[in-house]
Amino acid sequence: MIKSLCVFCGSGRGHDPRYSQAAARLGGLLAERGVTLIYGGGNIGLMGDLAEAALAKGGKVVGVIPEHLVRWEVAHLGLSELIVVDSMHSRKARMFELSDAVAVLPGGMGTLDETFEFLTWRQLKLHDKPVVVANEGGYWNPLLALIDAMVAEGFARDEHRRLITVVERVDEVIDAASRALHPKLVPHPERF
């Protein structure tokens, strides 16, 4: 099983309360399963909901935040560990170093930036860490359709689409990431 999971998600909550509920559910599941949460270090939006839920259940939570966001007073100061870095680029690199896999929850431009940088690194074979998209409520359907269009139009290949593991609920994230990281070691529950 994975030991640490980097989660990308929104610094806002969006209009649908199910996104906040999903973030909190994943945070709680990570704590229950003993998986360290690696995230952007914020105390607002889905990031805050995710971290608070993990902390409430005794989980280990490591935040990585650029110093300019600390100055904006959005850093979560009650984490197991808060790592302050000099830039957004350093943030992504540090989060990558600390994690076994990545999960993507609903979010905006920053979430897309982080996700696509990790996917690009994977496409370039700089790493083989799983990237799991939690498609709660179909939030990521337009993005997945865009990626399919990139493949159809010849700007990406089928193998690039397969760099992403898609699950419909956050409850599936940890097992999907573990299976993708160690496909021969983690049995698929439907096979038993």
C-alpha cells in the first residue's frame, strides 16, 4: 500500500457541498489507513477541509507552501509539518519528492497546473508514480473529454491517456493508487 499521497485540490470549495464532503472523506480515510497526506499547506477551501479531516482522525499531514502564500495568511499552522519553500515550482518538486502517488480532487487553475506538470513528468518517463483523478459527481468529465480529443486529434497518444487512473469516488483513491504503484502485489477487490 502507498505510504504517502499528494493531493491536489481547490483553495475554494465550489458551489456543490459534495466536493467539500469528498475532500473531508478522503482526509479521514488517509488517516484511518495510516497514509501520510502531502498537500499544498493551505487552511482554506477543499485543502483546509482535507487537512482538517485527516488531523481530526489523528493522521499525519504535511503541507508544502510557498512563502508568499504564508504572507497572505492562508497557511495551515496546525499541521504535523509545514514546509515553506521559495516558489510554486519548488512546492511541486517537494510535494513530488514526499509522495508515493498523486490524487486529484476538484479544483481550479492551480489544481490543473499541478496535475499536468506531474502528468508531463510521467509522460517523459521522469517518474512512474500513479496519478488518480477522483471524478466526484463527474467534475472532471470535461477535462477527460479534452484529453480524449487530444488523442483523437493526434496531439497525444492512447498510452498518455492511460497515465491517468480515474475513479468515481474518493473512497477508491487509496486502493487505486496502491494497485497502480504495485500492480502485481495489490489484488483487485473484484477478483476475490
